[in-house]
Amino acid sequence: MRILQEFQKIFGTAPDGLWQAPGRVNLIGEHTDYNKGFVLPFAIDRQASVALRLRTDQRILLHSLDSRAEAVQTSVDRLAEATGWSAYVLGVAWVLQQEGLSLPGFELLLDSTVPSGAGLSSSAAIESAVALALNDLLGGGLSREELVLVGQRAENEVVGAPTGILDQSASLLAAEGKAVFLDCLSRESRLVPLDLPASGLSMLVIDTKVSHAHADGGYADRRASCERAAEQLGVSSLRELGVEQLTQIETRLDQETFRRVRHIVTENARVLKVVASLAETGPEAIGELLNSSHLSMRDDFEISSAELDLAVQTAQQHGALGARMTGGGFGGSAIALIPQHREVGIRQALLQAFADAGFGEPDLFTVLPGPGAQRIIVPNC
Ligand code: ADP
Ligand code: MG
């Protein structure tokens, strides 16, 4: 494997082990995680691979095979100062240290096939692989559910992104051919069958490669708006509200806040319907729910973009069973659930539509529900 050869070249020795953790697609349940609601992500067959060797001194050396990521040298007493890509690695190390693990120095090489910044959570893939690696090597004894929280805390407190537990849960708790149904209030999760090939289906990711400048601000703004609404309505989170209460809620909020709440409430209901449909019928039954999720994000939560709307609309018009933007919004990727035999036509239609609109060429690729984070057994490690 290339990562092992490169590790040997860079550090002059073999690593102690190799760990992989996947990125994710959120099938449905957007912005519901921090509202203590439901989400349904699946791990994709693209991962961050981390080769790691513990050192006997306090030094930390980090390399990535991505040429845009510069090598970083630091030490175990300077973890909280991490910036750039190293924050995803050192943030996890810092949280483990805070939780009482005695952390020696280490050497790490990262190689990731999860596109960065595309809304597929390349960041949680890195955090999850590093959390699993350090927990294994240092005998931390933390469960996967605990490692989810380690990754989240690293992202919140060291990277500085106010994200929920969706991404790390998908990466650490997933299984091949399954989606992870997660209740963000109880933090309980359950695997739900998502066997796309058995139904003759594919999941096409349309990476618009556009990340709007207000993505971070927009995310924080929607989060604040949901928190204010919950306070105004006297509930501890929007999770507590049901679809049947919406008419009554409408009279108590300004129009914009009401639309934000309506997205969260209806999105939670859609997640539950998708979970039921997958169990009862299969993925061919969820297309319309994906479509209505997109409309809700476009019109009520207002986190879509012209590129995402075009991607969704074009896929729908050319044979997708359903399509929606996925991830935090304001750019990133859309997903389309498509019959396998329509893939070529849908790809062509998307490229044409983006060119006609004067948008940059999107990156198109299919993903399968893949396994969760794991240690890869390799000889001599
Ligand atoms: P997403 O999680 O949606 O991909 P983020 O902005 O949360 O987007 O995370 C992307 C960041 O993760 C990059 O800016 C970079 O710091 C880091 N990253 C992702 N892939 C790699 C890689 N192969 N090597 C180094 N850093 C990476
Ligand atoms: Mg991320």
C-alpha cells in the first residue's frame, strides 16, 4: 500500500498500525442534529487512512499525502495551539489528553480519498481515524460512542466548528450496506438496511465544488435561530415539536423563524418515514421524501444555492428517483438516488446543465454504503 511505503520513506520505519475511517453522505436529516432530532447518514466507500507510530519523546510529526497540506511539527504540550489541517489530528489528541490519557509523541501520515470541503465530512474521517488509532495504541478503552464525542469535541473546541455528532457517528458506527439511524437526543443509534445494488440503484454525488463565503456564518445563524425559536416556544429543543403543532406555532413566531422551525419539524418526520420505508420496502421507496427534504431546505431553511438547486432539478428531470442537497448547505454536494441504467444519461445532463448555466464543472461520482472506521491489519505493523 502506498501509505505504508510513504510512511517508511518519510519516517524511516514502519508504523505501529494503519487505521481507516470513512466520510459520509447524509441521506436525510439536515440541521436536525443540533436540534436534538433524527439523522440518517451512511458511511461512504471513501476513507481517511492514517498510519501512526508512537514515539518515546514528546514530539509530534504530521504529514499528509495531499500536497496542499504542509508537514507540521509540534509537541504534546502544544496541542491546543493547532491550526489548519493539523487541528483535526491534534484536536483529537488534545481531547484524549484532557480525558486523562497519557499521550506520548507520535508520527502520523494521512492519506484521504474523501474530497475535502465537499460536504462529505473529510474532517470527521480524519478525526475518527486518529481517535481510533490513539485509543487502540494507548489502550484508552473508549467505546465507539465515546470516540464520537471525542471527535465532536475536537471539532468544536480546537477546530472551532460548532458541529453536532452526525459526522463522527456515521464514520465510527456505520456498517457496509447500512445507514445509521441516530437519535441525537438519546444518542442511541441503529443500523438500517440500505442495499442500493440489490435494488439496481446507485447514489450519485454531485460535488458543485462551490463553497460559499457565508457557509460558516450561515450555519451559525441557522443554529442560533433554532435556539431562539425553542426558547420562544418554551421547549428545550425543536425536537419536542410535532408536525401537528405547526399551525398553532405559526401564530407565535415571525414568518422567517416559523419557516426555520417548519424545516426542522418536517425534516424529523421525513427521517422517520425514510427509516420505515427502508425497512418495509427498500430504497426505491424513498425518492419523494428526498425531494421534499430538498424543497424544505431551499424554501424554509434557505441553505441551498443556485448550483445545488440546478443539480437536484436536473437529476430529477433525467430519471433520478429523488435528489437533495446534503451537508450543511451554501454549497458542497447534492445526492441523487438513481437507477443504475440511467447513470450515464444523468451524468451527461448534469455536465450540460452546469455548462449552460455558466457554472464550473461539477465533480460526479457514485458512492456505496461502506464499512465504519476500522484498523486494517497489515504485515509488520
Ligand atoms: P468537509 O469535512 O466537508 O470535507 P471541512 O472544512 O470540515 O470540510 O474539512 C476540510 C478540511 O479537512 C480541509 O480544509 C483540511 O484542513 C482537512 N483535510 C481534508 N482532507 C485532507 C487531507 N487529505 N490532508 C490534509 N488535510 C485534509
Ligand atoms: Mg467537516
